Amino acid sequence: MTRRTEQLNSVIHRAAQSVLSKGFGDPRLDGCMLTITNVKVTEDARTAVLSVSVLPAKYERRAMAGLKAATKHVRRRSAEIVSVHRMPEFIFKTDRGMKREADVLSALEEVRQEWNDKEEPIAEMQPPASPNVDSQEKDS
């Protein structure tokens, strides 16, 4: 990836996130939080794939339908913020990484809670006794 492509990825990411943060009145996007997690512009700079995380996940299909319908609007508003010769076409795709991360954190919290509920808390458990290093050196 060239330096120019990386810069374009970053600039488009900030501009598109700014447009989404301000909102644009689509009722399909009410009650959900949209976060652009990644932008990948093709080498010819004609297309930009924007990965979007939708929370809560139950609104994902509805929000992505609204976002896809507003693609031209988001692109045009982003072009007003970014000064590039030609703004790439936007393609939105769902990024489920944040949901997976939340699921993992939730599972870890459950395990921690189970450990805390045991008769012998983790804090009271003693590490196994290790051999005394000094006595081994004296034996040699």
C-alpha cells in the first residue's frame, strides 16, 4: 500500500465518521451507533470499502439498509470535508469484530465471576513452593 493510499484511507475514515456522527435523518439509523472501523481504498482510488460496526447488533440489518440507501449522500458530504481530485465510490460492509470482542469480554467476565464465587478465592490461593535457588548453588 502506498503512502498516498494510506493517507486517503485515513482522511476518508475521519470524514465519513464525521458525517455519520452528525446523522442525516434516516429513521432506520435511529437507536443505533455506527462506527467506521476500517477504510480500504483500492490502488486506483476509484473505490473505498468502509467497514462499519453497528451496535446494538439487533439493528444491524436495518441500519446497513439505511446506510446503503444513503451511500451517495455520505460520499457527497464527505467530499465537502476532504479535498481530493476525485472522491472514490463508497461501499459499506458490516464489521462484526466489535461484537465478537464484546462477546469475548463477556465470556471472560463470566469466568472471573465463577472464580470469585468459589469457596477459595483466587487471592487466597498460594503459588506452589519453588526450590530454594541458594541451597542448590551450595550443593554444587
